[in-house]
Amino acid sequence: MGTNTNTENNRRKDPVCDMLVSTDSEHSYEYAGIQFFFCSGHCLHKFKECPEQYLNKRSAPPLVESDEAGAYTCPMHPEVIQDHPGSCPKCGMALEPVTSSGEEKNEELVDMNRRFWVCTALALPVFFLTMIADMMPAWLPAWLSMQTVQWIECALASPVVVWGGWPFFVRGWLSIRTWNLNMFTLIALGVSVAWSYSMVALFFPGLFPPVMQMQGGLVGVYFEAAAMITTLVLLGQVLELRARSRTNAAIQMLLGLAPNTARIVRENGTEEDIPLDQVQPGDTLRVRPGDKVPVDGTVIEGESNIDESMVTGESIPVAKTTGEKLIGATVNGTGSLLMRAEKVGSDTLLAQIVTMVANAQRTRAPIQKLTDVVAGYFVPTVVVCAVLTFIAWWVWGPEPYLAHAVINAVAVLIIACPCALGLATPIAIMVGTGRGAMAGVLIKNAEALEIMEKVDTLVVDKTGTLTEGKPKLTAVQAEAGFTEDELVCLAGSLERSSEHPLAEAIVRGAEEKGIELAKAENFQSITGKGVTGEVDGHTVAAGNAALLESLGIDAGNLSQQADKQRAEGQTVMLIAIDGTAAGLIGVADPIKESTADAIRDLHAGGIKIVMITGDNQITANAVAGKLEIDQVHAGVLPEQKAELIKKLQAEGHIVAMAGDGINDAPALAQAHVGIAMGTGTDVAIESAGVTLVKGDLRGIARARRLSRATMRNIRQNLFFAFFYNAAGVPIAAGVLFPFFGILLSPMIAAAAMSFSSVSVITNSLRLKRVKL
């Protein structure tokens, strides 16, 4: 490993443990002028202790093809990534595939299920035999002595502990070796203590004091406790793995949306069905009534209504005609369409949604840091509590002292396993982000999901966010000596070189009028003012009053006319030809039908709406008045948007920014939460923490409801986990015994510990049904 060699397509392995390195700066360290990256903190610490022994591994560490394909990660510790299955070195949980095909078998679930049923068949006879021997010894046959019973228990329980519990011992040892103490540390300690004590008591009863010996010199054993604890923990693992598999239901559902085949139309007019992975950009495809749209593309013939609810969350079908965009995996209505394939494979919107959801599910919410800190101290504290429990029962407990001390210490170790605590946050994040994807709200990372509920101010761009983003030419006014067609021709010819949406509206308006445009020369775009150039020998300028003023051109009465049209919500450009004010052109960008409802919904949620736009104040005020927006900032240059957000943040506001253009990217990155319209540019989407697939502001209200529901669920999980452990440890230690004579059996502790994890997962799964 040398300088940061991580790329999007390949990542090097950690020089200490061979796991994939983390891109997190917290896991980097500079030594001898070289920046080293590590998978997790413990490897970083090892490197710092003796870096020289690892430098020889720097030159050619193995590479994996991708950190996405064929890689495995831990749901509780997503920074742990490796290119083969295994266990997490921090928590001991089995690593899961980073990406899912929806078809792979859960090998750990199969293994745990097999171990559980075999151990159940062996442990139940041990349990019933012990119950009969202890409570109803008269039922035992005359030939079955107590010593024989103990040997039978040993024969049945030992395979359960050694073979059935082997994964727990391996993970427990790994946790001690790497000093990442976790639930398997406690399970391994508890089971091994109970079984080892029983083995010593069986083989060497003379080592124990006479007070602990029964008739015949035998000492009581706890093989049934060791066997039943192992079996119940296995049951908990099986239930947990099954429940965890359901947390990826959203990804599985999304993966299942894509059709298996596409109907291609050949150049000779013949049609045939081909596998989806054979479709290439540029292919002509037939979408028959009721078929799924195979890939992303554009309609080139026909019209129909498309059900896009599976990727946008909107149940109303969308009308599609020639030139309209189609989204892969959406469902065609009753019409037949010909489409041109444009994005296939991993480039389709569906594939990007799956990737974004998978990535989001591996991120960590800030609230998780609190859990990590608590868990870091929790396991050592439990071990200390178990030791104190052992000492207390041995010194002050009733006879037999040692037996009571061992069994209560084991109960403390087992019931305090912090698996529920560790699962509380990541499982809720996984389910929550999946639920958002099904409603057209894509969460890029867990931090955005957590902050979203705290947002009190929403900053929105006007064009493309509040409005359709497709302005139309609505008015042309020519001064004396000029004609309207001449104005449209010269302005359209000039604006054809511009990428601004308003320029596109003028060009489209000229084409609709049948006006032939000419070639523009010496084109120049002046930020915040407009454009200038030469067309057919004429010097042409199109922009605002500031542009004409900078060129020394008197706008005359055009400024007053422009103000009137701006008051009606139009964007007006003044046109100057050969140094003379020639007229104006008005362009209107219709407000989205859903915008007003979205604003009302956000206001009801206590959010202040601030509109920023590069448009002039009058036009901005007209739009703001219609939508009842709280605050307006007009004439804002792209670089000023981020400054405005900084100002709001300095005032103590939690700010979300919604935008769709390249010029919104800095502001989206500056905001506490950036919200990109899915209909916008890739740069804006990349800069945002939340993407609305539909490009509909109502999705912000959905994202906020999702955030509130998810964070509420996480707090419930954390409360249950903390409360459970806080109450369970003292009871297991025997605090109720002096008052009520109640002791908590290690077997009951094991069952309670296992089902606590399942309860946390079950609570998280409720998010799948939350109404957005």
C-alpha cells in the first residue's frame, strides 16, 4: 500500500489483516512520506506500533476487482470490507454481500440451521434427563446410576458445545485477539465456563470440597446448561439471520422489477426477444401493452401511459409520446411503443437506485457513534460484573458456594450480550433506506437520514425545482424599426450557442414559428447579465438591464414594460441590435402542479421556505406570491447560493437545499442536507444526500416523515436494548435472591438474550409499513 491507491473500480487490501481498506480518513496514517490506509482502527494501531514489518507488503498487495462486486461487509461495521465471506473482526457477525443478486443462498443461515437442529436433538435429552434426575430420581431405572446419568449428559452435551458452539468460540477468540470485545466474547466465556466446570467435576470430583460432593463422591454438573445455552443461542442466530434477510427486501424487490428479456426490432423490420444483458445503447426496442420497459430510453414512435410507481412512488400513470423519456422496469399501459435504448446495465436508473440503496445501508448514522462508545465499555464492564458476582456468591452465598458462583456468573455473561444494542441502529437504517427507495426517495447516507428530521429551513432553487424547468416563449415586443420575427430570429440565433434553459425556450419558440436561425459568431456569455455576439452582420445583445447598461445602451421604456411582464411571473430579456434597444422577449416557466401542495405540506411541518434564484426580483416575487414562500433572494449568482446557506447556518438554522442544476452543486454540498431532483443533472445528484426520483417537492415531505419514523425507531431500539441489559444483569447476578429466593437460570438468560435481538429487528421491520 502506498499513497491512496483507492479508485472507484479497485481497492487495495489492508497490509495487516488483508481486508479491503477504508476510504475514511480516520483510518489513514502517514509514515515515511507515504499515506497508508487501513480497514479499521485496530489494524491502524498495530501499524503504528511497528510499521517497518509491514512496509515490505506495500509494493504489491493483492487487488480485488471492486469493492462493490464480490465484496462482503458487516451491517454493524460497514467500514469492514473483504473479498470473501467470513466474520466481522469487530462484532463477530457474519459478513454479507455488498451487492445482492437476489438469488444467492445464505450459507450462514443454512449452517446455523443445521447446527441448531442437530444440537436440539442432542440437548433436549440432556435437559429432560437432568430434570428427572434432580426432581424425580425415583423415575430412573435401577441400573441408571447418577454417575451414569452424568456420563450420558457429558456424551450428549459435549458435541453440542464443541461442534454446535464452535462458531461462537472462534468469534469469541477473534474478539479477544483483536481486542474488539463483543457478544461472542460473553457467549464463549459463559458456555466454556459452564462446560469446563462440569468436565472437571465429572473427571476429578475429588478436587472439590466435601460440602459440594453428593452421595458416592459425585459433584453436581451443568452439562444441560452449557448444551441448552448453545442451542438457544443457535436458535437466536437462526431467527436473527432470517429477520436480517428481510431487511434487504427493498433491494430484492427492486432487483426483481427488471424484465429478463427485451423485444428488439432489427433493421429489416423483424422482431425477436433477446436477453436483457444483450441490449446495447442505440437499439430499437418494442414495448408491447402490459410489458415492462426493458431499459432507459426515449420513445421514437407511439403513445401510451406508463406506470412508474415502482421507482417514483407515484401511482398515477404518466402519458408518454414521441420524445418522452422512459425508465427501465416501469410498466407499459395499453399502447404500443417503439423506443431507443440509451442506458443499459449498470447505467439504468433502476441499477443506480439499487446501488444507492445498498451504499446507504452500509453507512453509519451519527447516533451510532454513541452506541459504539457505550458498547466499547460495556463488555469489559459485564466481565467485571460476572467476576464480582462469582466472588460475592463464593464468599457470601449459600452452599454449595462454588456451584452458585459459577452458575450466576455464567447467567450474567449470557444475558448481558450486547447484540441487541449493536443491531439497534444499522438494522433500522437498512429498512428505512429501503422503504424510502420504494417511495421514490433515495437516501445517499445515514447521516442525511438522521439530520433530515431536524431541518427547519428549506432553501429551494426556482427553475427546475419549483417550476417545470422547461420555459416557453410567451411574449415578443418589438420597438419601432424592428419586427417581432426579426427579434426572435436574431435572439434565437444568438441564444442557440447558450445552454441556459431560457435560451432553449427562445430557440424552440423560433422553430415553432418556422423561423430559420442563422449562425452566431463571437458569442460571449456574461455571468449574471446575458449574452452577446454577431448574427448576419448585426451586433446582438440579449439579457437584463445591467447588460444593456454595461454596453452603454439606453433601454428607454423597455425597462417599464419588462417590469409589468415580470410581475406576471415572466422572465424578460431585453434585446439590443447594433447598439439600439430593439425590444424584449418574455419567457415563462410554469410552476409544477405539485409544488403548491408540497409547500403547504412543508409549512405544516414547521419548515421555513427560502427561494433563491438568479432571476430578477419582480419575477421571483410573482412566483413566491403564488406559492406563499416565506423569503425570496433574487438575482443570486451561483457562487452566492452557498454563501447564503452559510449565513442561514450561522444563524442557527438546520438547512436543507433542493436544486437540480450544475450551479446548485456547491449549495447542495454546503447545506446540512442536499436534496437533488432526480430529473436534474448528475453533478447535482452526486452533491446531494437525498435524491427525489420524481423531481417532486412532495418527496421532501416524504423524506422528512421517513427520517422521523426511522429515528424514532432507532431510539425505541436503543431504549429497549439499554433497558434490557440494565435490568437483566442485576437479576442474573442474583439481586432478587435475598428478597424472593429467585435465581435466573443461564438457560433462561440465553433465551432472553437471543430473543432480545429478534425483537429489535422485528421493531425495525415495522418501518417497511410506515406511511410516507
